[in-house]
Amino acid sequence: MKPLLAAALASALLAAPAYAQSAAPHAGHDMPSATPADPHAGHHMPPAAPVNRHAGHSMPPAAPVDPHAGHVMPPATPADPHAGHHMPPAAPVDPHAGHVMPPATPADPHAGHNMGTPADAPPLSPPPAEALAGPRFAADGLFDPRAMAAARAQLGREHGGGTRYTAMLDRLEARIGKGPDAYLWDAQGWYGGDIDRLWLKAEGEGAFGGRIDDAEVQALWSHAIGPWFDLQAGLRGDFRPGPDRAQIVLGVQGLAPYWFEVDAAAFVSHKGDLTARAEVEYDQRLSQRLIFQPRVEIDLSAQDVRELGLGSGLTSIAAGARLRYEFAREFAPYVGVEYERKIGDTADFARDAGEGVGGWRALIGIRAWF
């Protein structure tokens, strides 16, 4: 048994070199050196960058990176086909562009032509004489002229030609100040039409518990001399403790520009004394019922009239204001103040007679009309 094992082992040893020689196909060839081992073998590496196809080639410089790369950009403006050309100046912008404009007026085909006078122009002769030969009022040719005249008169009375009247108590007031308390009245009224009227005016004053110091009445014919003013003429009678006077009156009364009410008159007495008076007042409405009224009155004399206590020139002045409330248009109580003073020689005559020359007074009164 042992001799068989020894023989088998010897045969295997002899066959081993021959098997090794046949297993190496490059045995005896000149081979390059072996590639060194990868130091990263076994590590988890990121994917390798792709191989650059142009590596080692001579390439032009790379284009600069676009700063807007990745942005959403508006569409590029198309290139101007006229860029670089010499273009005429642009037409001005039409200010009416986008507006709905009316159709343009067609051009006149005869503009600039001398057209001459049309052959069929109407005649320029005056109307025939027959056109003016009839009655003044055409209705008189169809109806009885007397009946038509009465109808026209009636129409005039109903449309401004009628007769009317007004009576006004402009001032009825108590006057409280230095010295005795006093009272004053100023009333006027008229009767007539739009053009001619009869005016009556009355005013006066006195002390409570005493006699009337001064009073006057005027009767005037008034004629309209325009839309705003009347010319007035008539007689005036004065009633006072001293000598009475009868006087002729000539004046104007009306509404001046800016709504100033004016009443001015000159007086000539039966003894030849010439005096004058002017009153101006203005109604300032603070509301529909509350009215503020400033008022100024001046008196003048052309000569000294000692028996009446008047000196020549400006004899007196009164300026005040009243505030009234119209409970109705026809009735309004008021309060106010007024400063009255005699001037010049008139003040001297008053001092010589032991009378005052004026001062401030508080006013309370009523204004009414119907």
C-alpha cells in the first residue's frame, strides 16, 4: 500500500511545473510595470466628471458669463430697421390722440374765390307806402277802436299802470342819554302809480313829559326820473315853540348804487332862508329776519338864522346804527345807538341859550309799514 502512495505523490510533483507554465499566457513577454494601487479603493466617491472632449485642443477665449442667466426677461425689442439711417424729425404728438373728435368740416371749395353778388338777391328798397297806411294798432282795423282803446287802458292798469299806496313808520323810538329822555317819530307814505305819486312825510321830536321841540310835515309831488330815483317838489310846514316857517321843497329820493337809500332836499322859507338836509341809510341783512342798519343825517344852512338857532355852514350831524328783528316783514322792533352833535355857530347859539350841543343816546323802537 505504501509503495502506491509514494508513486502517486511523485507523479503529481512532476506534473505541477507543466500546469503552471500553461496557465500564464503572457509568461516570457516584456510587460509594462503594474499600475499602482488606487488609494481611494473601497471609498464612496461622487460620480466622476465627464471627460472634456476638447481637452488638449487650442480653444478661443470663453464668453463672459451672462449676469441675467436664469432670469425671466421681457421679450427683446426688435431691432430698428432704420438704425444708422438719416431720418427726418419725428412729427409732434397729436394732443387729441385717442379722443373722439367731431367730423372735420369739409373744406369750402369756393374759399378764396370772388363769388360776386347772387343774381337772385332780394331787393333792398323800403317797404311800400301801403304798409304804413293802416291804423296805429292793427286790431283797430278789425274791431271798434274805442273798445280796443279801453282794453289797452285796462291792460296797462293790470300790468304796472295801476294806482297803489304805502304807509311806513320808519322810526318810532325812545332816546335815552344825558339829559331828559326823549322820543322821535319819522313817518312817510305815498299814493300813485309807477311814474307820478303824492308823498307825505312827517317827523318830529320832544322830551317825555314836555312839549314838542320840533315837528314838520311835507306834501310832495314825486316824478320818476329813472329806474332808481324820483324828483320831488312841494311844501313843508314847521311847527315849533319859536317862529313857524313855511318852506318850498325840492329834492330827490331813491336807491343809490350798492343799495344805499338816499333822501336829500333843499328848503327855501317864506323869509328867504336856504337850508338843506341829506339822509343816507343801508340795510345789511345778517339773516332773513335780522337786519343791521347804519344811518347818517346832516343838516346845512346857507346863512345864520338866529331866531331858529342855526349858524351858516354845517349845522348838525347825526350818525348811528340800529339792529332790528322782523317778526313779520311789516313789523320789526329794534335797538341801537346814535351820536348827535351841533356844529360851528349852531353849537355856539345852543350854548348861549343854555342848551346842550349833543352826545350819545341809546335807542329802542319799532319799525312798521302797511
